[in-house]
Amino acid sequence: MDPEKGIYKNHVKKESWRTILTLAYQSLGVVYGDLSTSPLYVYKSTFAEDIEHSETNEEIFGVLSFVFWTLTLVPLLKYVFIVLKADDNGEGGTFALYSLLCRHARVSSLPNCQLADEELSDYKKENTGSSLQSSFGTRLKSALERHRVLQRFLLVLALIGTCMVIGDGVLTPSISVFSAVSGLEFSVSEKHHKYVEVPIACIILIGLFALQHYGTHRVGFLFAPIVLTWLLCISAIGLYNILHFNPSVYKALSPHYMYKFLKKTQKGGWMSLGGILLCITGSEAMFADLGHFSQLSIKIAFTSLVYPALILAYMGQAAYISSHHTIGSNPKIGFYVSVPEKLRWPVLVIAVLAAVVGSQAIITGTFSIIKQCSSLDCFPKVKIVHTSSKIHGQIYIPEINWILMVLCLAVTIGFRDITRMGNASGFAVISVMLVTTCLMSLVIVLCWQQSVFVAICFVIFFGTIEALYFSASLVKFTEGAWVPVALALCFFIVMYVWHYGSIKRYEFELQNKVSINWLLSLGPSLGIVRVRGIGLIHTDLVSGIPAIFSHFVTNLPAFHQVLVFLCIKSVPVPHVRPEERFLVGQIGPKEYRLYRCIVRYGYRDVHKDDVEFENDLMCSIAEFIRSGSPESNVTSEDLGKEDDKMTVVGTRSTHADGIQMSEHSTEMNESVQREIRSPPPTQRRKKVRFIVPESPKINTGTREELQELMEAREAGIAYILGNTYMNAKKGSSWMRRFAIDYGYEFLRRNSRTSSYALSVPHASTLEVGMIYHI
């Protein structure tokens, strides 16, 4: 079975209860690793500097009340019951929301969008609201489509949220592993503890990143049991502490204790909210990892196990702390102090394993985000390794992996303090949530077609809660919160410069494309010798002839008998169905043997290897020829109508009743009946055959065209790539010169080339350089 087809079936199959419960169990190890380890550091970060625990217990009960209602309102109410419904054909995350808005309001940042893309099955989603859009929604949509400034603002907002998620990918492994290892303070003397804690945390982090290239599927079956064991462990310890130390701690769940807490602590209590905020770290993963599971499975896992276990864990810690005000002269507040002494070593081991699982989930999520950004021209091309041939979405990016490792080690060694790490992680988390709230308000109006009143209520209710936490985190800017800002700023500059340069390069190619009339004036031979073989000319243009083709024609003495202008592009949907993968058209009259093929991928689709891709490409062109390609007597009136002549053709696996290709290696001799010169009998080469269905019958001209395509494929395929160098025009602003001449060119030189993105062998690649002055 075609793996690509299998991927799509996984998204559309009807799920049984057994499947849903299995997915809910598996989601524990992927989605909830980070969220479930938050009890390790929430109380310790909250009581670190701003407030102190007193004998009245108003502080600890107030913190517990804040934790309970924050977990209830944000992860449970906002994400589980509202945000999860804003999926993009089963996918979630910041880019999923941005993709939804791009399609419903036509504000896509991709320059080579076509009207044909809007006919994709997954392009439009059924509206969950009313069929008639409100007048405000219509005006908002019109304003977004009309004003480029609003479109850029929307892109910047999505990029900020994405960059903060990447920043969280640096901070989460550091704070999770460091807080888990901090349990050694009860087993090692205080004198030696500070010399042991950081090295052990660094060794665990190095091992974690060093094993990334094996992929999570090799050890993934252990993730869910580890998190399940951890959740049962903390809930059991919490229940024991409640019953043994303070059974009446449940009273602190009343919102009245939040009021008493803020009334007593005032400014200190408000500043301590940055520590309380850490109880919801990892909530965004429920939405970001939606594509690997389903809405119902994630809801079941959270409501039936994760949420109750976390509440019991926080209540248990509060019950213990409320009856232990001081230990010696220094009050100690943290997770391990509430664990019975006989269980500390087993709990420490489970905590370290759970921290590794939570870190693994955020690292894998960071890889996935980078791939999405790269697909949508918002990040330089990087090497993407698919670590599993069966499980979709499990990837490994070497460059990003080692960058994350260095940054994690720098944060761990530089801070060596859970409080400062918590300040940094909390700021990143709340920033992503604010971005999600803003984008969701637009989705409610434009995609769900609800009234603006519903969107305003959503923003006011959740935005007020998040703004309160954001303000408390912002106060800690100099105490660690500057780290995610610095990381996000670096990644944002890289993303925006790359996107800006890519847009400008495409606009230049579009403005300088060659006229089809010029091509037709050259005649069927294009003014040069046509030799056997297929030339695939890679271009980003979806219409017209790229300017670099004129350089080929004027500088090369010969060219291939079949030319295909190949455009591989991404569309703002997560997946493109295999039967809608190719758009094929003909340029000029048939005797020119010029074709255009547009290959469409979603931002989460897996690109096939070169051999399978070539076979699918050849079969799609052959199927286009067999289906009766229209005679293209191009006139001046037809120059702008090329898109209308494109035909949707699927991969080989989607048209079993169409043309198939047989290919094997054989010794060629005079018995092969072809109008070609037979090579020496000892030479081995590929023998290619098109298997044409018996009906409908094809005419002689079509058969000759298929025969010529078959012979050209047998002779071989050459990939012709344009390697462009860009310089800013004289008189450009200093910012434009810096972005193009230094920023974009530096990223282009140090990123993967187009030939790598196409997965083509270097021996079959011809690159020609051009300099663009934009």
C-alpha cells in the first residue's frame, strides 16, 4: 500500500471506541509528559522569593486555589472544550489556526497560490456556525484581504507564537530534568549537592539529544507507561498526604481563598503568579499534537486521568505544607519534601524518566514546527530525516537538534536555579497562549462564522486571565524571563528574513518571466538540438516560463526531447490527498513536448524519495496524455488562461485503472524493437514500459506521444536547477540591504539547496547561477 495513501486514511477512518481508548492511552506519553511533571516545580517556584509560608496557611491555600482554577479554566475549559474544535482537518497548533485563516480570508503568505488550490477536498472545511456570515465578519474578511499591513501583522503574530514554542523547546527540557534531579538534595549532603545536581542534569540532557536520531518509535512504547506510572504515583502520594495531614484542604478550592491570598500578600502575591503559571506548562501540546491523535482521545485522557491526578497532587502537597511550617530555621517547600522518605528514591527515578518523556515530546514538537515553517517558506531548508516508515510525523532535524542541545545546556549551566528557569518557561508559555487567544478570536468570526460578541467574550474572559499572568511574568524579565524573548527574537529574525527574501525572489522571477510568444517563435526544436531524455526544470512559478530557461536555451548546445517545468509547492492545508497531488498541463503545441507539472504538498505531508517521485511524475504525465490533453494553439488571448488548462492527476496508487509503469534492468540487444539505436549487448540499462488499459482506445497521435515519453524516460532524467544570488538595488534602504545582502544570502549559503529538497541524485543535477537585483 502507498504509505501516503495510508497516512490520509488514518485521518478519515471511523474510529471505534477501542481505537479511541488506545489513542487516549498513547497520548499520555506524547501530549501530557510536560504538563504532568509540573508539580515538581510549581510550589517551589511560587514560594521562592515573593511570598512566604505562614502559620495561617492563607498563602498555601491561596496558591492551591489559583492552581485549581487555572487548571480548570485554561487547559480544561479553553483547550479541551473550545480550542481543540479549531482543528485544521485534524491538525492543531499555531500554524493550523493561521492556515485556517489564510484559506477563509485569502490572506496566505505563499506567493504561488492558485484558484485550483481552493478546489482541494481539504481546502474548505464545513462551517460549524451559521451559513450566513455576519456583517462584521464580512467587513473583517474584506479588510484582511485588502490591506497588506493586516496580512503582515497576522503573519508576524503567527511567527511570534511559533518562535515562543521553539523557545519553550529549549526551556522545558532544562527545567523538567533539573527539577527532577533536584530530589538528590535529600540524599546528598548540602555541601556536595550543588556540585552533583548540574553535572547529572547535563549528562541526562546530552544523552536525551544524542538519542534523537534513533526516533521516538524505538522507545515510544515506554512513554505512555512511564507517564501513567508517574500520574498514578503523584495522585496516590497526594491522596495519602490529604488523608494523613489535612483532610479539610479541599476547602481551599473555593475562589474566596484567592481573594484572601491577594489581599494579604498584595504585590508579592501578584508577582508570585509567575510561579503558579507553571502549572499549565504543556497545555498547548494538547492542541499542537492533535494531528497524531483525535479530539475525543485527548479529551478522555485529560478529563479522566491527567486532570484528577494533577489536582490530587497539588492538594496533597498543600496538605503536607499546611501542617509543616518550618524545618529547622529554613522552611522548605517543594515536591520531594512531601514524598514519604521511604519512597523518595523510587519516586526520583520515575520523576527523571517522566521528565525525559516530557522533554522528548517538546523536542519532537519543535522538529515538527520547524518542518511546517520550512514548508511554508518561513524557515531555511534543513535536513529532515523521517525516523519511522510507519508512524507519520516522527522526524529528526540534525541541525536543530544540536542547536537545542547547546541552548539547553547553556540555560542549565547558566541559571542553575529552578526559579529563574521557571520565570523563563512561564513567560514563553503565557506568550503562546495569548497568541492562540488572539488567533482563536479571528477563527470564531471568520471560520466558525459566529457573532463578534462571542469572539469578544472569548477574548475578554481568557485574555484577562492570561494578561494577569503575563504581567506577573513580565515583571520577572531581568530574572530569567528575558531568555525566551531573546531566543524568540533570534528565531523570528531568521524566519522573517527568509520569508521576505523568498517572497522578493518569487516576485522578481514573476516579473521577469519569459513570454510564451518568444518560446513559440523558436519552433518545435526551440532553436537547439533535442536529444533523448527528460529535462525537469525546477521553478517556483506556477505559470509562464522562468527567465532562467532563456539562459539554458541560449547557452546550451542541446536540450532534452521532453521538457517538464516542475513546480513543487506547499499549500495551506496539512495534507493533500494523493489523488489530487499533481496538476499537469501542456505548454504550446504537442510537437513541442513541453509540459508543466505542479506537485502540491500540505505543510505536514511527507515528500517521497526520488525514485518513487519520478515514477509518479511520469505516470501522471502519461495519464494526462492518455486522457486527451487539449491542443494548445496558444494565442495572445490565451496567455493568462494557462491555469484553466491544468488537469488534476493523482499518484499511481490512486488510479489503478489508469496507466502504470513497468521498470526493470535488462541487457539490451537487437531484439528490442524500438526506433532507437541499440547499445552494445553487454551494456545494462533500465527498460521502461507503460501499461495502458484496453479501454478507452487511444489514437495514433497519443500513442506516439506516449512512446516518445517512454523512450525519454528510458534514456534518463536530468534535474535542471537555478541557483539564484540576490542583491539589493542601489538606493535601497539600509534595512532592505541588510536583509537581502547579508541576512538572506547568509541563510541561503548555509541552508540546504533546492536539489536536496527535491531528493535528487547529484549526478543527475545541473545548476545554473543567476544574480537578481531586487
